[in-house]
Amino acid sequence: AALDIWREEYNTQRPHEALGMRCPAELYVKSLRKYRPEGFELHYPAGFLRRKVQRNGYIKLDRRMINLTTALRGWHVGLQSQRSQEYRVWFAQLCLGRLNLRDEVMHPPG
């Protein structure tokens, strides 16, 4: 609710210098094209494992279900083998973190 109040004020009541002192709502125009993400494919380099994130946020790896995030459901992630039982998890060119299969936990990239 607080974010809705802030968004309403930010877009309709507060003028922005970068917009010539107009509010974003004054300039917004709905696109005529419908957003269709289903036709977009992510490609990963040779040697990466490619896994689809399921609706519940899990991927299947080595006969196990590993929880990543529901934010990426329906998308493919790339898994880059690092060491025994460890992978770097990529979404396009963004490294999301390190997945350790021993504890089935994502760790920050690094």
C-alpha cells in the first residue's frame, strides 16, 4: 500500500526536471504491441548446462530438485561447472551466484 501511494505521487504529482518539469503520467503512452516473452530464447556458451526454472522456482539437477527462485519461472538458466558439486548459475550474462550441491544452497557470486 505504501508503495502504491509513493508510485501515484511520483508519477502524477511530482514534476521531473529531466522531463521538462512534467510528470511521467503526462508522457506515458501504452504500447500498441503486446509483450510476448514466450518467443525469447536465452543461449549459453558451450559446456554450460541449461535448465528450465519450473513454476515453483526449482530446477532439476543430478536427479535432485534445487530451489532457485520463482522470479525466473519459465526461463532457462545456465549452469557453469566450477568444482566438484559446485556450479555458477547464470541468467543471460548475469551471474546469480554459486550453487553448492552438497548443501543445495545458492551463495552470492564471487
